[in-house]
Amino acid sequence: MASIKDIARRSGTSPATVSRVINGSGYVSEASRARVQEAIAELGFLPNAGARRLRSGESRMVGVLLPALDVPFFAILAHVIEQALFQAGYQALICCTDESAAAEERYISTLLSQGVDGVIAASVLADGDQYGRLAGVPVVALDRDLPGLAAVKVGADHHAGGRLMAGHLLDQGHSRIAVIGAPAHSAPIQARLAGALERLAEAGHSPVAVALGPVHDFDACRALAEDVLETSPTALIGTTDIAAIGAIHAAIGRGLRVPADLAVIGFDDLPAAAYVLPALTTISQPLREIAAAATAQLIGLMTGAPLPPPAPFALRLVRRETT
């Protein structure tokens, strides 16, 4: 690996001149700067991150904690956040926790040891104090509060989204409605479930079945749908698009027609929602805008120019072929 001395020899300048060019400090003639930059490019020199942190007090690194990366929802978030941070001159350290408190604890320790400038986190855990260790570090929470830490929260109004799902099915005359939701530790999914149940109750209905499970796992959702279809619903709420698509497959496997025998609605509006046959009616949340807003909030905190707290992002019904 090339050193500052190597750059100085190649460029015909002194190590002090090379340091001034790298750090952007002090006077350097344009001719010398050009020679140094050319030598840096030729030798593939990379400034040491630890040394940079000691000089500036910044690492230019940001931790991004997500519960999964093999799920389209979180993959989209990771991609947009990483690109936005890169454009702003930061390196994203993507950490996949696999919905494990132990993994979250370990990653938080790693991020602290790396001296990250900030953290964006989507925790699926409703309790635990591991996030309290990030006190003093700028943190933005995606779609949920973080236990033990006051953090800026960026996300959608999932309770309103749940009401929108149920309301759409009620407007179509359905009363025998089943729901596929998630365990209590998943705050956004629980908010969707609560909103849907509230809207059904206002109409004088209770769901014919509620099945809870891993709503980002297609096979698990199809199995959950097999169970709730035993209650003969005429409509089904999937609190994620994956849950809804699993239900469509289960229904078709039983010889049911969608939507003639079973109407299905999902949530998220992932790309797959438009490609599945029949195309999925769903609640669309602006994932890319949410990810970009979360990144902007964090950059504001890290640079000492905090932005106003964001309002929850609006959701909209996208009606396709399953209702």
C-alpha cells in the first residue's frame, strides 16, 4: 500500500506538501497540487481512516442496522441509504441483525468501536436497552421507536394504512375478512394490524381469523394463509405484500379464484406486487423517499444542522386485480 512518502517521491514534492493536499489545509501551488493528485491516482493511495478520524474527529462512516437483507423491503432501504450516504461523502456500514437482540448488541459494539459518526436503525425488538449505548451518537430510527433511546423517527403512518386496507374491503361489501399479521415485536406491522381491526370494529365486524407469523417469509405466509382459509373468508388482509402474495398462492392452490372467491390486499407496494398474477392491490408507502429522508435527517444531525422533525409519510391505495 502506498504511503505519503511514496506519493512525495512520485510527485517530486515533500511529505508535508502531500499532507496538505490530502487534508485540504495550508497553501499548495496549483502545479504541486496537480502533481500530488496525479501521484495519488497512479499509486492508488487511500488515506487511513483512523488517522483521518484523529485529525478531524470524524470517521465519515455511518452504521445502518437492518433486520434482514434478503427481504425486498429492507434491501430497497439499504440501497437508497447507501447511495445517499455515498453521495454525501460517507461510507455505510450495513449490519444485518437477523431479528436477533444478541446480533444487535454485537453490531452496536462494533459500530461504537469504529467511531461511526451516526446510525440509522430499523430494530424489530420492542424491548432491551442495547440502543441506550448509542446515547451521544446521532441516531435516526426507521419506522419505529428504539428502546432506551430518544431518536428522530422517520416513517409512514402504519395505523392509518391498516385502516385503509380494511376500509377498502368493507367498501366492496366484504364482512368475512381474515388477517395475516406479525408477532408483537414488529411495531410497524402491529400498527397496521391495529388499524385494520379498529376499522373493522367500527363497521361492526371482527376478523374471521388472525394468523401471526414472519410476514416477510413467503413460505411461512403461504402456510399461514392455508390455516386462515379454513375459516372461509371472502377477503384477506396481508400486512405485507409478501403475506398477501403467499395468500394468493394458497388460494389458487385450493382452486379459489382471486378476487371472485377471495379478495386480497397487501401493504408496501414492492415491485413484485405489480408482477404477480393477478396483480396485487396494495397500500403503497414511499420507501425510497423514506430512506432518503432518514439519511437527510442523520446528515443534518451529524453536521450540526438538524432538520425539522418529519411528519409521517402519507400512504395511498393502489388498486390492481386482487380486489
